[in-house]
Amino acid sequence: MKIPLSYQKSEYDCGPVCLLNALSVLFERESIPPELIKSIVLYSLDAYNDRGEYAKSGTSRLAMSFISGWIGHFGKTNKFPIHSEYISGRDVFFGEGSRLNAALQSGGVIVARVMFDCWHYILITGCKKNFVYFFDPYYRRKPFKFPGIEMIWDRPMRHNRRVHIDLLNAEGDTPYAFGTPDIREAVVLYNTDTMKPAE
């Protein structure tokens, strides 16, 4: 059974929540191994803030890279149909030749780091024409005044935002921007049983 996606329980847990939401999109609840859930939570929330407080800067890029590799290894050794790829730098963009576009066309989902007041993780589940659809785990009721961002409330198992591609591809600190190419990162996850060739 598929279930609605979850929101953060704190100001810091967007990373693990997005990874767990990715599992909910890709797999039926009954098929998800508890070890996978336990390890995602265990290996995330590793970053210290400026005061030296543990986990109060969320999940680091290093941890996301490690978790991506761990998930791929888990899938192979446990014969669970999951595949994970860590993408960074200039490969993180939407447009012609994009690995992100290809991932979505193949039935994958993307956990991406974006700017939203601070660095923040979202779960990208679709792309159509000039818009990207994603689930932002930071709960919000107030509509956005920034152009190009739309709230969606009737797709709780897939997405809650529709955002223009140009906003994500931006290099500045505008809402949902990937930022400068040298710091971009994304984790692409697939259910290999349902994966299909990209167009």
C-alpha cells in the first residue's frame, strides 16, 4: 500500500525525511525493509552548527554521499530492488541532456539540496514542460509571494509544490535554487523492478 508523504518533525531533519519519502513513492509500505529505514536515520543528521551543536545543521553533503552508496550496496547484497546514484556539481540541473530529467523519465525520484533561507532537502518526483514537481517536507500553509512557486494540496503521495525550472537552476540564493555548480548535489533513487528507459 502507498502512503502519504511525511513532513519534518524538527527544523533539521529534511534530509532523512526526504530519503524516507523517496521509499514511500517507489515502494509499497509492506515491502520496505526496516533495516533500510533504521540506517537512513542512523547515518543522517550529522552536521554541527556554528555553536558546535550536533545535528543542528541537518545532514551534510558527505553523509548524503555515504547514504547513497550504502543504499546501493544494500540493494545488491539483500536483493532488494533499489538503486541509488549520487550526482554533484554541474550535472545537477534541469534541461537538455540533464541526468535529473532522465532519472524522472525512468521512474526515479530525486533528493536534492536547494536554498530556502538555509540549505534544505526536497524530494523531486516529476517534471513537465517548464515546471518541476516536488515534495517539500517543511510544512507551510501560507502561499508564496515569490513568482513561479505554486502550492499543491491534493497530491499528498507525490508532491506539494510546482516550481518553474529557472528557479531551481538559479545560482543565487532565491527560493529553491540549486546554487552555484560547485556545491550542487542530488541523490537519485530507483525501484529497479519498475525502472524504464528514459526517452
